[in-house]
Amino acid sequence: MITKETILQKATDMFLTLGYKSVTMDDIANEMGISKKTIYQHFANKNDLVEASTSSLFTTISEGIDEICKIGYNSTEEIFIIRKFLMKHLNNETASPFFQLQKFFPTTFASLRQKQFEKMHGSMTESIQKGVNDGLYRADIDVDFASRIYFTGLTGIKDSEIFPIDKYDINSVTRQFLEYHLRAISTEEGLTELKKALEKH
């Protein structure tokens, strides 16, 4: 039995692999061996499906990040663990799906970006403050500013016009960005932890 959740999961996998614009309702139906009519029984149109897909993905990622944060890693290790989790669930974003989302589904993208910012800003503020308290990050940094810069940078490096995917591998770029960001806020002890994390991840 084909359920709404099954269609949503398959569509999300295809969107992340091929892009939100590139994948058609016919593609999804053909991939699942069903008719488009079956999809339309659950989703009014492609916009509806894209919105449901991004919302479901956001929830999955948010819950996963929360679980990672509960484990008790130090702040530097935690940020690399979260990166690994994100790369796994976003299929490494090889087709720049969120660039397509921004260009062709701007309303959905704007809503998602706001939710992403609120979630990431809250998580990073806590993580950076924990790092300061533990002596890994400098006590004189503006935690709120550092958190906002982190979000700006992490979303900026996913812009395929600035970092063309034929020249910049997203896995390598995110790793370089994390090192760049953490070197700016780390203490000597924090730099030692950063070196360990880079060697491990």
C-alpha cells in the first residue's frame, strides 16, 4: 500500500539528489511505479509536495541535532558531529537542491530559511556559550554575533553561483568553513581540540 509518507520520503530523496525543479511529478510516479493520480490523492500539486518535503526534512534534522546535543560532546567535537549528520541527511547536496528551491519555490524557501535560522541560531548560541564556559572559545567574543556569522557563512557557501559545484565539493567546503570559523573563536585549548576534530573527521 502506497502511503502519503512513502510518497513524501521518495520525493524528498529525489529532490535532494536531483533538485527541486528538476524532479517532476511524472518522475516520482515512474520511480515508484504508481500513477500521478495516486500522488495527487495526497498532495494537491508539486508546490504542496515540495512544501511538505522541506517541512518534513527540517523536522527530521532539527530532532537529530537535538539528540546530538544531548550526548555531551565538547563544543568543537559537537559541531563536526552535526556536520556529518547533516551531510548524511542532505545527500551531500551534490545537485544544489536548495539553490533550485530558492529560485523556483521562493515562498517555501523563505519560510524554510527563517525556520533554519531560528533553529541554528538557538543551537549555536548554546554551543558557543558552552565552549566559552569550557575554555575552548574566547571569553571576549560576542556569542550572538558569532552565531549569526556562523549561519550566514554556512548558508553562503551553499550558493552555487559563488561556489560552483564543478569547482567546489560541498563536503570539502563545509569542512574548510568550520575550521575557518572555529579558528577565529578558539582559545589555545580550543585549537588543540580543533586539531583533534580535523584529524578525526
